Amino acid sequence: MTDITIALSKGRIFDDTAPLLKAAGIIALDDPETSRKLIIATNQPNIRLVIVRASDVPTYVQYGAADIGIGGKDVLLEHGGAELYQPLDLNIARCRMMVAVREGFDYESAVCQGARLRIATKYLRTARDHFASKGVHIDLIKLYGSMELAPLVGLADAIVDLVSSGNTLKANHLKAVEEIMPISARLIINQAALKLKRKTIQPILDAFSDAVRK
């Protein structure tokens, strides 16, 4: 029986993926939120889950350490998608990639007047491509967390980040001024694995597809 490894990250994506795995007949034998295990067995003896950082999921799949992965579109865009087959939008972990500024900052005027903006984000590729398409000159500042702080202390004019409810922005006196794109989680597959292990992978892909359509 062909062994299959599925790369997942903790948190919302794992929680939203559990029903899809169940639809494919795959049930984790440990909860990654409470277990210290990084490799989790399932009720299918030939299928295991590896728990990795969200930003690392595409890398594990690209290099064949995992056959299948589930990652947000934001992560995949930053990674570049090399050697990855992305057959399915799972419509889970939905949010929006947004430009946000502090309250009182006139973003539209700054853009119209050709101002050079300082943008704080961890999504460098996405931010660069977005502002380049608008002809806006920017300086990128890479941050890994507490993005909302950057405009408040003068580090940046704006941030590019994921927004779900918008409550965090409001709590920190920021406002979303532009949507870059909707974001959701995607199923990704190593292309070599798909060729070599198609008989095992295809039923998983089909089950996911059926579950998403329901």
C-alpha cells in the first residue's frame, strides 16, 4: 500500500480541514493543538499528517517531504508555487488581503499625488506586485507580527495584511482602504507524487472535491 504524507498547519486551517479529511475517510488519531507530536498517525495506516508552520507547507510539498498539503493562497503566492499542482480551492479559512492605514491618513490623496509610501508587511511579493500594478512607488518593510503597530508609531504609512472581521484594525485605530484579493486555503499536491501515487492520491482529491461542492 502506497504511503501518503499530508502537510498541515495548526489552528484554523487544521480545524477547517478536519471535515474534509473525514469525508475522505481520514481521521487524525491525535489533536495537534494538545499533542506535542509533529507526525500524527491517522485511522488509515498508510496516511500520516505532518504538522508544520503554515509558511512551510509549500516547501514540504515542493521537495517531496509531503505528497499533499493545505495552505492559504497568501502563503502560496509568497512561495511562488514551484513544482506544486493546485487543483482545488477548498473555500475554507477565508479572509481578505487588504491595505490598511491609521485613521486620519489620506491614502487616496497620497496615491494620487505620487507619494512614495512605506509599506509594512510579511507578504513582500504580493505587496510589491500590487503597488507595481498601480504605479505606486513603495519602500517595503518586512515584519513578522504586530503589523498594526507599524503605522501607529510612524514605522510605515500603511500595512498589507490579512483581514477577517476587521476588529483588530478597529481596536488599533486603523482602517482598511483597499482590498488586494480574497484569500482561502488551497489543496496542493507534489507533481511527482501525483504521477507515482495517483491511485492513492486521486480518491483523496475526489473526496475533497465532493465535500467542497456540498
